[in-house]
Amino acid sequence: MNTLPPGLGPGPRSGSSSPPAEQPLWKAGPGCHTPSVRTPTCPLNCPPFACPPVYPALTRLCPVVCLTSLLLPASLQLSASCPSVCLSLAASLYPVNHLGVHLGVVWSIQPHSCLCICLSAGLSAHLPPSPHPRGCRAMAPGRGTTFGLVLLGLGLALAIIVPAVVLSRHHAPCGPQAFAHAAVAADSKVCSDIGRAILQQQGSPVDAAIAALVCTGVVNPQSMGLGGGVIFTVYNASTGQVEVINARETVPARSVPGLLDQCEQALPLGTGAQWAGVPGELRGYAEAHRRHGRLPWARLFEPTIALLRGDHRVPLVLSQFLSQRFLRPFLAASSLKKLFFNGTEPLQHQDPLPWPALAATLETVAREGAEAFYSGQLGRTLLEDIAREGSQLTMQDLASFQPEVVAALAMPLGDYTLYSPPPPAGGAILSLILNVLKGFNFSAESVAGPEGNVTLYHHLVETFKFAGGLRWRLWDPRSHPDVQNASRDLLGEALAQHIRQQIDARGDHPLSRYSLAGAWGHGTGTAHVSVLGADGSAVAATSTINTPFGAMVYSPRTGILLNNELLDLCWRRRPGAQGTPPPVPGERPPSSMVPSILVNTAQGSKLVIGGAGGELIISAVVQVIVNKLWLGLDLGAAVAAPILHVNDKGQVEFEPHFPEEVKRGLERRGQKQAWRLFFLNVVQAVFQDGACVQAASDPRKQGEAAGY
């Protein structure tokens, strides 16, 4: 005889000859708490201490609202900002043998959070207890139990198959290299991975960009570092606002007398401390983090500090620069020799590269903030080191440096709006070129044949020539009031229409037609990072020390390489003018840097883009935008496609592997060709198309993007 707990009555006797009386769904004896209404409802509505149902098995399809903890692999996650599929397999917490399988829709409470609200519908099966739980009648397994188990199995199979189908349909249009939430495109895999890790720790896109840039200064020190400057273009998805933080280097209060008279002798590298501007990199990071950061400042430096404190070795791209025949003798004669040479030979790929001074500097900055550099002992140590090589920089120069925060230039470009940095950065020239080209309505269909492709590139070359004649207007408007309206004029439709009318089928016009005024720079340095966050916010950040290895001046006690940004003042020349005006203290030199973000609000699309390569930056970025948005190329193909560039003499320079039929077609139209020693154009881009996120780091620099 089973002993029942107090308050629960016995069930009908087994083997009774009389039919059982109609029973309520839930049977309770004296003292048992019985709600006034009991209906066959979802198991989650069952009371925790009620007896099991009379029926041996019951399978229901019912809606469920549940709070569940869900952790999906990154490959299965759809989007933090849109519903995802969830699979819930639940067991009851009360004395009922119950299993539930639910297929539903999830809205994350917080992006990337494992905690989510699951609205689901599914199959729930009540199975008879065995052995019989204390307090409930015995129920022998029967056909109902088998039927319930079969349905439960079918439900489980459906719950596994349907999400797989939904997920495969979701990812199919995105391509194998697409991500569901966010991405970082830096010029090396390790730095892209660091940026992604910051995003996955709930960091903002600005946090990720800073961490990736700090890393890039170690992995590609020939391109950027703490001794240089940076420009951020930041898109805030919650407000739709776009701002630019320009922390490029500035002219110090004291510069070498007659410095710009030395331009011709200094080219193309500009080595020596006399060419150094006031570094702005760290104050740029600090301002960007203050305005848009989310994680603690120190955390952004930790991955790179760990990289340096570990078994850091010479990356492939750095080794190629160190061994380059043109650069090698300059490096061997500079203070960088003690860092990058082993005796008389440059370090090779995978050689150990101990850099304890830079690791200690990053630890100090992480702990004390950027002011350790601009007003603390770190800055004083740097200045003492570089003064031995002729630097004119002072602590007052460092203390007075301030980033400039301005609204981004905005230009309609079809369904997109192009946001880019104003002068002295190159956004106005980038906007002008694309504004002219959009009037010709190029598309994949219009360039389908060989002649169509030639027509596209002919118009591109001619537009580059006209834009080259206007680059002198990229002077710093704070220091030169006569160029205050440069952005307004360069973005105006009147100028774009005028240039379109000047372009015909020939490319052999005299240079005076384009107002080309001579050289505008041969820099091949710089690095770029593009970041798209899960909430749709984005950052394009370009950093530089100017030419490869900057001024080739090294501070051994801080581990910092110094920029040679004042060399860019050599390109400030008006058409027809003799020489260049003298530098103005606090002036930022003109730049080709164009960290840009293109936004299509109606379609939920964005292109976050920027490049490296000195004068090649604008040419390369324009062609990637044309390839992607107008010709419909996959992002990776758009970035990897060979480019052309127009030099200061109006001659066309072709990157290796540029299509020969296009080169011949341009020659037939009168375009003059020239050979170029280096094509070091590098573009990083992230493209969001609805729920799909594509990212491409330029293979020219062994780049690899990362995302999740």
C-alpha cells in the first residue's frame, strides 16, 4: 500500500468494474491547494506541486514566453539588432515528467548578451512517472506514452532542422566571408583579431579602432605609431551624426629656418628630426575615447603589451621594408639601426624583435593616460632623445597640442551619403572626384564590353587630372583664411558640372587645361583601420608617420619612432606661384588621408573605408568605391583589383596586372603612360548590406579582416 502525503486523496481503484466518474484534469484531496480553474495549458503554467494529469501522455502545441539563457556559436548568431532563432529544450522543475521542445524567436536584451527573451511555440509532452512519484496514482505506460514520445521526437527533429534551414537561408546571400554582427579590417590579422576581441568584450567601434591602431604601430611600425598622427571619422548609429577627430601632427612653435628651401634635397624620404611635427596620435586616441569609448582606457593597450612582452618577432611586411634596397642604406645610417638591425644586416622575417622600451611606454600610457606623454616624464624623455638628432620640439609644443573635432563633409552619392574629413585632409578631393563621376552613370551594364571599361577609366583619368589641379586648396583653413571656403567650392555641383563638360574622348590635352601645378607628394606610408559595430555605429581611422619609418629618428628610451610630417608642407604650392609659403606654427600639413563612411539609411547599408599609400590613397579609395557600389564587385575583389593613378605630370601609372586591353584603349585615346617604382596602395573596408557584414583587408599588405 502506498502511503500518500497529507492532503492528497487516493485515485480510483485498479480493476474496478464500474466506470470512473468524470475527473477534473488535476486531482487534489483535502488540504491540497486547488486553483478554481484548471485547463490543459502549457507546462510552464503548471503549478509546481500539483499531481500529474490523469491522461497517460499529453502532447500540446502551445505558445510560450520564457526567459532563457542562450549561448549560440558565432557562426549561428544572426544579428544583435534583429530577431534570431532559438531552440529551447526544457525540463519541468516540479514532480511531473515533462520535456518541452520550443522553436522561437529571440530578441537580445543587450547586444551579444546571452540573456534574451524567447517567444516560442513548441511541442510539450507529459510523460507518466516511473517509478510513481509519491502522492500520485500509478499509471501504466501505454499507447499514449508511446504516442507522446514519438511526437516529442518529431518536435525535437523539427526544432533542429528548421533553425538550420533558416540560418542557411540567412547566410547564403552573404557569402562565406561574411559576418553577422560586426567586423574589423586592419592591415594585419593579429590587429584585426585584437579589434574584434575588443568588440566582443562590449567595446565600442572606437575602442576597437584604438586597440587595432596601437597594435598596428607594433606590427607595421614603418607605417604608423605613437610618434605620428591620426584622423577618426565616427558614425553614431543612434543619432545618425558623423564627426571627424583630426589629430594630425602640427608645425611646432620653432622650426628650422628656411626648412622648405630644403624640400628638393630632402625628397623623397625627408629623413631627419627637422621634419618632425608635433605628434598627435595619443591625444587623438584620448579624445576619441572620451567622446565614444566604452571600455576602460587601459584595456585597449593590454593586447599589444602582451604581444610585446611575449615572443614578438619580425612580421613579413616589416621585413620586406627593412630589406628594400632603396630604404636599407638610409635605415643603416639612422638611429633605427639599433632596433631593426643585427649588426650590419636588417632583421629577417620571424627573427626575434625585442622592444621593451615601447612595451614600457604603452604600460605607462595605459596606467597614466595620454598626459604621461604630453605633460609628463614620458614626453620629456622623448624630447631629450630626439634633441640629440636636431629636433626643435619642446614640452610647450606637446602641452599645447589639441585635436580638432569638426563635422564631417557630407555629399550625396546616389542612394548613399559620403562622409569624409574636411581640409587639410583629403575628403573634399575624394568627394569632388566621385561627384563628377556619378554624373556619367557608370554601372556594371555600361562597362560590360571592353570599350565600356575603357570609357570608364578614361573618364576616371580625366577627373583625376582636374582634381589634381585643385589639391593645393587642401591647406589648413585655420592657418590660411583664404582657403576657408575650399570645401564648399569643391563639393559644389557647379564645379562638378563644369569638369564634366570639359571631359571629352581625348586625353592628350595640355596640362594647362587641368591647372596641374607640379608634384603633390610621394608618400607611401600610413595605415588604416575600418570598424563596424553590432549596433551599426562605425569608425574609419587613418594614422601615419608619413613616409616609411617617418623621419628615421628613434627614441631608444621610449621606443617611439618620430614622424616627418613637415615634409608635406612642400606640396603647398599655388598654380603659377613660385615656391611655397612658410609654415605657420600650429598648422596641419595637407594630407591625402580620407577615412570615410558611406551610409544608405533607406537600405541599411554602409561602406566604411580608407587607405594608405600617400598620394595613392585617394586614387585607390575612389576605385574601390566605384568597383563596389557602381560595378557590383564583391568587396574582396573590389579591394584587390589593380588600380591606376595619375601623377603630377598628367601621366597614367598602372599597377602590375592592370588589364592590358584597358591600357591599350587609353593609349588610343591619347593618354600618356608612365612607369612607377612602387605601388603601395592599401585599402581596408567593411561593408554592411542589411544583415550581412563583409570585411576586406588589402592582400597587398598581407592583411586579413576579422568579425563575428
